[in-house]
Amino acid sequence: MYEKAELINSTAYFDTLYISIRLQTLLGSVFTGELHLLAYLSCLLGLYESHPVSEWGYGFTGTTEGAPYSPAITAASDQMERSGTVFRRHQIAYVSDRGFAECELLSSMYSNTTRQRYLEGACSSLLTLPIGIVREALSREPELRSMSIHRTARQLLQGPGLESLYRQFELLRSVLDHSSDILAPAMVWLTYLSCEPARNEVHR
Amino acid sequence: MGKSTFLAAVNFCLTGIVPNPSETFLGMEDFLKDRSNFSKDYFTGRISEKDRKAAEVSLEITLSRQTYVITRGIFESKSLREFSIYDTNTGNKNRKKVFDTSKMSPAKRHTVYAKKIVDAIGLDSFEQFAFLQHFVFTFDERRELVFWTPKVLERALYLAFGVDPKLATQADKIRRDWDREGSHARNTTQEAKNVADRIRFIEGELSSNSINDPSDYEVVAQSEKLTNERDKIQSLLFRLKTDLDDAELKLANLSATQLSLRSEYETEFNKHIRSNSMLSLNPIITNSIDRDQCNLCGTGGTTAIEMIKLNTSANTCPLCNSVVKARPPDGESIRLLKEIDKKLNKAKEDFDEVYASKQRITSDLEQSDRALQKAERAVSVFERTNAKVLERLRLAGQGPNEVNRTLERLRERWKELDEKKKRHYELRDKKKAQLVRLQRKLSAQYTEAEKDFVPLFRELAVSFIGIELDVALETKETKTEAGINLVLTLKESTRRNEYQLSESQKYFIDIALRMALAQHMSENENRATLFIDTPEGSLDIAYEKGAGDMFARFVKSGHHILMTANINSSQILRTLADNCGPSMMHIEPMINWTTLSSVQKRDPQLFTKTLKPIQDKLRVRKGRAY
């Protein structure tokens, strides 16, 4: 049966599962929009440490509302529900015991070793910042900001906004030169973005 | 198609060639060879890709009361698509085909056409026809002047005044051979001089006893050090280049391995995650149980829920009845995934390592390249500065016998070169003598023709310039040179160089010369046609009317002009229209059939406004003849 079905991206599957478990641990439940948001933040943290976007494993598009979205994450999330890795009780999703076991198995794969640093960094930001602030801050990063200003949806991390992103990361690196902890740049950057004027303020 | 391209296309149809403006004229035979394949380049870009095969030029030319119909593909230099001859004695409407080539190959058709046209005009070769057409009867955008280009003028004079066109072919060949022998002789003389200098240097060193100067050994050491350094860098560079090639090859292989393993991993991963799908955990089932109501049909109650639990506990799908493979996550699947993952990781590590090594090699290569340039410069400067010492040391290293042998070899070489030089000069002088004989013959023939030709030229040129002028044949016969030339005298002062005239004067006097040559050469039955490209561009306003008068005089003598011109305030077209009238002049506005630029399209009424007064002059009105 699986031969005819859509192929699930293994990287996106692992990221979805990892983030779901961390969200469940930190916030008690999982909302689909948050999966996309934290996966995108993880990808940006990888970029901060000079890992090319092309090697992340799957891509993101920006919605006209300035939110990141990945079809690969949606497909992985659906498959996880179908296979019982995640289940729903009264509309709230939970990771099953089987999901936990699967995550343990996939975390041991070499292919997923490097990315765990960025997934963990992105999820840990929720320890100090409420998810709403993280969402608001990310919508002001150069790529997503440009999309919400122009009310257009397109591929993320491929346009001219990438240059501004590199500049911001360069500045960040120069300030946090000796820090080996990925959480520190994540927090500084998100805090900086959350203080940026919002889209409608820019318009005015 | 612009104006110049139009004339080039007509000439291309006639001769199969478009002259390359950057090539110097060496002789008629060389010209027709089109060595740079320029004709193809010229039309590429002007003709769109999709039209390349279809693009062709067709012409009808009248020669000895016959019409030659020629069609040439625009990229076909040496072949014709059509060539027919019609007898037009009975008028153009009832013309009868008297020569047909439809069954010939295109290349054969071109050869036959070349022969026919040469015979009809009375020339000796197609090369002569192409030369006359491009260099004498066409004044185009190259703005090449016959009067002040000796190699062109000489050939034109032989063709115009030699009784037999074979004389021109002979003169062309002799001139070409003469030039070649002269060039060989000069090169050999230079080489002989270099050998003689070297002999003198060695003899000098031998007699001065300076061959064992101890200070020279420092130079040797330094020279060896520099060349060793350079050689070392060169071999390093060679090794680095090989390493870089190896690294690139390895990277390509490792990329392919990674791609293939990644695809293998994805397939196995999908098998793994789908192998253990459980019907009882499907959201429809879990929601139904949560809400005590079937999520598909809405039926509630214990019976319905119990039935759902029963149906989903089996290994068949309750909707499509398919057998569901309920494979529990087995050790084999996990083992396989881990194995591919391990291989993938190894391939990535290898790739990263080779990539880092490639980066290092590239950087080393750049450094070595710079170092090599520096080392080569150092060797070259050192060798130049110490050339004499190094030569002396080479001699010292050879020992007396070897030095003598070197000297002997050099003397032999000098002797050989000296003899070769003499041979070339002898041949050149022989050619010169042949050329002088032909020159004298031509000179005699010119003297006979002068009484007709000079007045023709004077009449045309004076109508343009308004000043008395004269032209005379000048032959040059010195020990080393021979040549024939026309000399222009204006207000009793000789103008041997083109810079001694203004731009307007030199271009239009040159056109006058071409017209006079055309008039002199053509028979009453076959009047020549001159092709002139935008003459107004090189004309001072004061001469515009004069130019119009000169052109009209040529036309009135029964000859033809095919001219392209800009539609502007120039008086040439107006004067021509006034002088020629509708029976002798026709204007064909190119704007009706060529592609206009956006600037030209912006104000089309400007063309009409400027053209109308000229067209009015050419309109036949009742009861009034122009």
C-alpha cells in the first residue's frame, strides 16, 4: 500500500516528532501551527551556525500572514496520526508511548544528530519566552516580514531577505563570539525581533 | 534590414561574398576566398534563427538584352538556388527562357553562373568581377577609397585600361608574388643579421679572453638558484592540479553515493513508518470512541461503538475490506535503517573531508600560481640583465672545440640565409621586371584612352567641386619598386595623400573616379550600375547640390545608380529629382517593408512630410514632362 502513497520526508518526520514531544513536555499539548514555527526557528539556528539552508532536508514557505509553513511537516504530522505515533483526545494531540520509543530510535540515527542541537535550541526558547512572543518575533524576521508587508506567499530563505538575515546573524555572532550554547543567540535574536516595530507600525 | 545591409545583400547575391572590413586587400584571388567566413557572420543575427534556411536574395539583372535571374540563399556563398537566363528582345512580358539550370546542383549552378556572367561582361575571371563589384562599383559603409589605395587602384587601372582582361589577371598575380618575395627577402635579411650579430659576439669573446672571468660564476649560481626555484614551483603546481582533479572526481562520486543512499534511506524509512499502522489508532476511530458516536455516519450508542471496536480489531479495513499488513516494528527494519544511516554518515564524513582538502588545494594553487608568475618574472629579468654573461658562460661551458663548432654552424647558417635572401631578391626583381613590362604596356594603353577618360572624370568631379582639376597616370620604376598610380591635381597643386583633401572632397572625388571608370569600361549596350550607400553622411552642406548634379550627370549618360539615403534635409535627393525626373529616378521608401526601431516609429509623419516634396517632383503630371 505504501508504494502508492506520498513519500514522507524522514527529516521532517523526525523534526515533527521531536518538537511534538518537547511541546508536550513543556506546554502539555501540541498545536500544528507551533510545529511549523519551531521547525523554521530550528532551521534558522542551523543557518546561524553556517549550515546551508539546502542541507536542512525540507523547505518552508511563508504565508501572507507572515507565518512559516512546511508541507513536509504537515505530511509527517498526518502520517504520525494515522500510525498512532500521535493520538487525539478531545481535539488535543498527544504523543503516544510508541511515539516516544520511535523518537528515541530516530534520535540515535547519525542523520539526525546535528539537527537535534537546533531543534532543542528552538524548543528551549519556550522555557523563557511565551509561544505567542516567539510567533510574533519570528513574523518580524526579514524574510517573513517582507511577505506580510507585501501580502504575498512564497518560498522562504531564497529571496533578498536572506541577505538581511545573514547581516543580523553576523552581528549576533560578533556579540556572542565565545558562546557555544545555541540557546543564547536564539534568545537574544528573538528578544531583539520582538522589540522591532510591527508590520502595521512600519506601514504607518 | 538597414540601408547598408540592403546593399550588402544585393552584392552578396551577385558575388557570394560580403567583404570583411578588418581584412587588408592583398589581391583579387585572395579577396574571393573569404577566409574568415565573414559573409555568414555578417548575416547571423540580422536573420532570425527560424528564417535561416528560408532567407534568400533574388535579383534580375539585364546584360546584353538578356535577363539573368539569380537567387542565392543568404548563408550560401558558393551555391545558387536559381539561375536562369531569359531573352528579353521581345520585351520583358513575353520573355523566353534561353538558359535553364534547374537540373543542376546548387554548387554547379553557382559555377555556371560565374562563368556566364564573366563571359557576358568580358572579364577574365569571377575574381575580377567580385573585385570590380565590391571595390570599384560600390561605395559602401567601409568608405574605402580607390584613389588613395595603391593596391586597389593598380588592379582597377589594369581592368579599365588593359586591352585584354588577362593582362589584369597576370598583373594581379605578379604583384602578389612580388609582394610575397619582397616580404620573404626582408624576413631572411633580418634573420641573417641576427646570426651575424651572434657570430660577431662569439668572435669578440674569444679574442678578448674574458671567457674565464671568475666573477661570472656568481651569475651562474644566481641563475641556477632562480631557475631551480621556478622549476620547483612548476612541479608543485602540476602536482596540485592533479590533486585538484582527483578531489573533484572524488567529490562527484561521493555526491552520487550520498544521493543514492539518501533515496534508499527515505524508501526504507517510509516502509518502516507505514508498516505498523494500526486501524484502532486512526483519528476517525479514536474520535468515534471518544465521542460515543460513529464519526462517519453519526450513529451513537454502545452497540455502534462495540461494532467499531470489533471491526477495527481484525486485520481487514472496515471501509474497503483490504487486508491491512499489521507488521509490528521489527528488528530487521530498524537494523536496515541503521545500516543505511551509518553508510550515509560515512559518505558525508568522506565528502566533508575531501571537500576540505579541495578547499585547501585550491588555496595552495592560487598561492603557487602567484609564486610562479613572480619566479618567471625574476628569471626573465635576470636573463635579460645578464644576457651577455650567460652567453659567454655557455661558450665557456662548451670548451674550445665546441665553441668552434658552434661558430662553424652559425657561419653555415648565415651563408644559407644570405643565399636564400639573394634568391628572394632575385625573384622579386624578376617579378618587378615582369610588372614593369606590363606597366609600360598599360601606360601606353592609358595614353590612348586618356583623351576620353580624363574629360569624363573632370566633367563629373568639377560638377561636384566647382574647381578645375586634373588627373594623370604616374608610373614608378626604381631599383626596388614598381607601380602605377593616378595623381590628382587640384588648383595646380598635387594631392598625393587623402588627408590633403576635406572629407567631402575625398569621398566625392573618389566616387567621380569610380563613375568615370564605369563609363569608360562599359559598352553602350551594357551600362554600368554604381552602388552608393548613404552618401549624404559624408557631405558638407555646401557640396550637397554639387553632389546631386554629379550623380544626375552620371545617370543622364545612361548609367545607373542604386543608392540608399536617409530621409533628411539633404539636398542630394532634391537636386537629383529636379535633374532626373520620373523617367530616370525612382524612390523606394524602405519604411514600407523594413522593421522600424521604436524611435523611428514614434513620428511616422516626419518621413512622409520630408519625402513628399521629393516624390511630388517625381510624379508624372498630365501635359507636363519632366
